[in-house]
Amino acid sequence: MSYLAKNYNRKKIAFKYGKGSYLFSTNGKKYLDFCSGIAVTALGHSHPKLVKTINTQSKKLWHVSNAFQIPEGENLAKKLCQKTFADYVIFQNSGAEATEAAIKVARRYFYSIGKPNKTRILCIKNSFHGRTLATIFASGSKKMTEGFGYVGGFDHFDFGDHKSLKKKITKNTAAIMIETVLGEGGIKVIPDWCLKELRKICDKKKILLILDEVQSGVGRSGDFFAFEKSNVKPDIVPIAKGIGGGFPIGAVLMNKKVASGMTPGTHGSTFGGNPLAMAVGNTVMDIVSTKKFLNNVKKSSKYFFSKLNKLKEKYPSIIKEIRGKGLLIGIQLYKDQATFIKKLMENKLLTIRAAENVIRILPPLNVKKREIDIALKIISKVCNQLK
């Protein structure tokens, strides 16, 4: 009997340890992990530099209150701002917290300039921004909000429907918030032209642009942020997942304008920005933000996509579309993906579902070519079994 609540439908498998792109189960089986804790273990399992960082920092200092200066956090904030559009950072513990903080930053900015009624956030219907009360209502999914009452302040438009988007902007709209690549929603990429249009709309209406890069950020797209190629500068960007390489870290990045509203006492987090988390984040940042590392992600992505598209041609009745960007990849099937994912797992490849019959493929960013080839072989084998 498990004493854990039943809010997860867990697969009957547990892991003892991990190494690189592999997980080893308690019954001794070896699995290729292309789930990566849902885009979290960006450097794979037990990365030697992360292990060394945690060992070293744990002997010095784990936690102090944010009532004091935390040099490790100052260093990570500096690196993030120098690498991105941001002028300031607030550290959190997760993606949901980072997105929640992004909502607060947007609302607080308008309050601080004498516009307290500008509180509404406009989001894509059936997107995903987290599991707090506010973020589930931001996501606009009936399934996620069922049974949790009602949290107001959010409006929604359909993916790709710019006419609906423009109509939904009112005098009380504070910001548009979207995932640059919809993750849970089916690995749907927001095109660069669309991001540029959103920036123009926000500038014209004098509202803020929030780009949620919790899943697509920190090198996952092949660039540090998935929106970079568009040359758009957002006002606020929540991040998490990959920045900790498996250690819980979230952050909300913001420009100077919106940061002006975040005065002492407006927001806090007991654990956010603790020395141990910040030490890990600094090490991850030093690795993933280099041009060489990001170019290798692009190279791996290009290879993976080309091979997956060949599988689509080979199995046109099974695979409908190959989606995504970088190493945030979706295989859309014609039929329900549950059986396919189960078969992949039976063949020792771990993946995870997304909406619209999509299988999410999320390998570590430092995945090796031979590991991609193993995954492709397994995917092809399952396609052949189910055709």
C-alpha cells in the first residue's frame, strides 16, 4: 500500500540511479531517458560538474534567508541578465512559481504607475503555465480547473487566432502571456513573425509581453531562449526546468521598466535563491550558455528531425506530423499515443505524452548521436509493430 495521494497515475517502475542519458531501474533494467524529468535534466543524470558543485557547496552553506545578501544568487542573476534581454531577476523554486511571479510583476507594474484596474492577463486556450490556482486558470483548460473553484483575471484566445486575440484586449488588460513553444499543449511552435506581431500589438496597446520559457528556455530550443531568432524583446520571461539541471530552481526575468514596481515587501520566497540552488544554477549556466554547447544542440536537433521526418515518410499511416524546435520534439500520431508510449517503454525508451496525440521527445541537451540512433531504431520498431 502506498501512502502517497493518488494525484499521479504512476507507471509501475522505479529507478535506482542515472548516468548521462540513461536511467537504471530498481530491477536492474537500463532505459534511455528521453523524458529528462520533463525537460529538467538538461545535462543528463549525475553530471560530474553538477555533482562536484553540490558536494562543494553543501559543505559550505545550504540556506540563508533572503533578508541577507546571497552572493551565489547575485552571480547567477548577473549571468542571466548579461546573456538575455533582462535587467533584473527574482529567483523562485519552480516553473509554476516563476509564472505566478510573472503575473504579479505585470499587475504590480500597472498598480505602481496609477493604473490598478489593469490586471487581466490574456493567454492561449489550453496552454500550460503551471499548477498553482492562478496558473491553472491562466492555462485555460477545463480539465485542469475542474473542482478548484474560480480564479479571475484571465482571458483566452485560440492558438493562431489573431483576430480573437485583438478583440479580447480591453482597457483592463495588463499583458499577453504565451509559451514560446506550447509544451503540454502539443509541442506547437509560435512562429517568429507571430512573436513580432505580438510585440507590435503590446506596444500599440501599451501592455506587457510575457513569454513563458519554462520548458523551451535555457538551451532547449538550440538558442538560449526560443524567441531569440525573432529579435523580439519581451518584458517578462519566467524560466525553470533546465536551469537547475534537476535541482529545483525557477526565476522570473524582467526589464527595468516592469521591475520598478517590485519594491521591498511586494514578493518573497523562503527557499527561492538559496545558496545551494544558486551554486547549481551557476554551473548549469556556465555550461549551457556557451556558443559551442548551443551549436551542438542545434546539430543534434537537425540530425534528429531529419531522421524523424524520414520515419514519417516510411510510416505515413502512423505518424501525422513531426513538431518542435531544438530538442523539444513532438511526434504527432493519428491514433491515441498511450499504446505507442507503452511500447516505447517496453523497448527501454522513456518518453511522455502531450495534447493532440503527441509524444514528447526531450533528450538531455548533451545527448550523443549514438543515443539518438538507438531511440530512432526503437521508434521505427514500434511504428512497424503498429502499422
